[in-house]
Amino acid sequence: MTGGAGDPRGARRAGARLEEVARAAGVSKSTVSRVINGEPYVSARARAAVLQAVARLGYRPNQAARALAGSRANSVALVVSERGGRVPADPFLAGVLRGVHGELARRRVELVLVLSGEDDPRDLVDRLCGGHVDGALVVAPHGRDPLPRALLDAGLPTVVGGRPLGASGLSYVDCDNFDGALRAARRLVSSGRERVATIAGPADTAAGVDRLSGWKRGLTRARLPADLVARGDFTAESGAAAMAELLARAPDLDAVFAGSDSMALGALATLRAHGRRVPEDVAVVGFDDLGAASTAVPPLTTVRSDAVGVGRALTRRLMAELAGEPDLPPFVLLPAPLVPRASA
């Protein structure tokens, strides 16, 4: 006799979580993930227990079918948590995309690009966990973006590009934004600048938060005030507007650290419009080392954030997890060295 709609023995809950499957099977979450994704290093007894729990709880039946068949989609999703119009215009995201594509192409794995800026996270989780991809790389998350955690809880191996704000247990790859910004602040302070401002990135991004924190640490260590802060959104237009705001607030400022090269280029334009010489009157340091930094007038001192390298490292970390490699680090931080040029 099979259970009816009101019989808990026959209930199938599409919203079952990875933790519930692990608890029902008496194994760890990582073991459940390996079984669902057809990975090795799982005993026959544990595999059978997981598959029974998957069937009983109705946990992502398409994913379970893949595990039962031992098949792979041989594709990886790159999920960009930005509105579609922003992506081609963002040089950093374009670099990450090149790095991911190059690494996957070398391994003959297909790349599936997904723009999630306006999607319902629940619908996206359903689509990505339907058996069409083996794992997901999520880049440009804002705030406490629920998508990476939802994908991981649904059993899809997931690595995040950029430190997730307020999230634990998520693997990620990032550049060392704090240390890079600290280096930028030290560069300005060591050159004798005393009224140092910053154009910080969005407060709902790890890059915006960590670069602002590094700048503040550099100034407080030098016993200088860290009160001249304006916000931008990593675009040149926002950098130009923020620079105008800072000049209105503090006409005596003699240096500015911009949290991205694009914002720094906008700041340079505003400084020229106000008759300020760079670096004689105001020194400027950016962050990212985009191609335009070296051709700016004057050439822009900046901090290198290797976007292509981040994309490659993201892909390698995910592929290692898919291969069942043990003891993988929870995060990878790439160095962010200072690149001195004429602007500071």
C-alpha cells in the first residue's frame, strides 16, 4: 500500500535540504554531495543510504537521477549576480569571464553563462539543480545574496567569486582587498599627504567593504583622520560625482584612493575640470590595474587585482571539488600588489 497525500510515509518534499538528506542517511553533507554528483571515494553502503534518503525525501530528483546513472553534464554554470546591461561594461567581470572560459576550455568543459540580477533565486536554483550543470561559480554577489547558499544546500557544488558577506561555509576566491587598500593608503601617506580621501565602492559588496577597511587602517596607523569618504558604484560616472562631492566638502584634500580604477578615472576627469593637478595638487591611487590605468593622463598608480587569475582560480577550485579532492581550503586569496605610476 502506498502512502496518500496525508500519509507522511509517502510525502515527497521538493524543498528538502542537503542537511536533511545527510541526517536521514546518517552521513555527512559532503558525502551526500559526492553521491549526488557521482563522485568517487564513497562506500557502497553510504551511497545506497544516500540514494534511499534522496528518493524518500524527494530531494532534487533530477540530481538524484544523475547520481544513479553515474553521469555528468560536463558543463559548469557561471552565475553573474548583476543586471545584464552591467556585465559587458564591467572590465573586471569581463576578465573573470575570460579566466573561467579559458580554464574550462582547456578541460573541454562547457561554460553556461547565467545572468541572475532579476531572477527569483528559487527559480534559478530549480533550473541549475535540474541536472544540466555539474557545479556553479557565482560572481558579483551583493549583500547577503541567498543564491550561493541555496545552491550549496541543494547539493550543487558552488564556489563564490568574492568574499560572501555574512555567510559561512561557502568556498570562495578573491583578491586580498584589505591588504591592497592598505598598501594604497601607505603609498599616499609615505609621500607626505595629510588630507587623504577615499571613493569607496558599494557597502553591499565585499570589495567595497574590505577596501574601505584597508584604507582606514592605513590612515589610523599614520594617525591621520579617516573621515573623507564618498561612495560610488565602481563606475567612472560615480567616481566623477564622488570626487566633486569630496572637493566641495574638503577643498584642501591632497590625495584620494578610489576603490576601483574606473572610479579613479572619473575622479581624474573631475580634478582636471576643477583645475587640480595630479599628482602635484592631488595624488590619486586606484584599484584593479585595468588596461586603461597605464594609458591614463597621468598614468594611474593602482593596486593589481588579477581578474583573469580570479576566474582561473575559481574554476580550479570548483573542478578540484568535483574531482573529489580531499582537504580543499575553504577560500583562496590572491595577492594584490601596488603598481606605482605617475599619479601618486
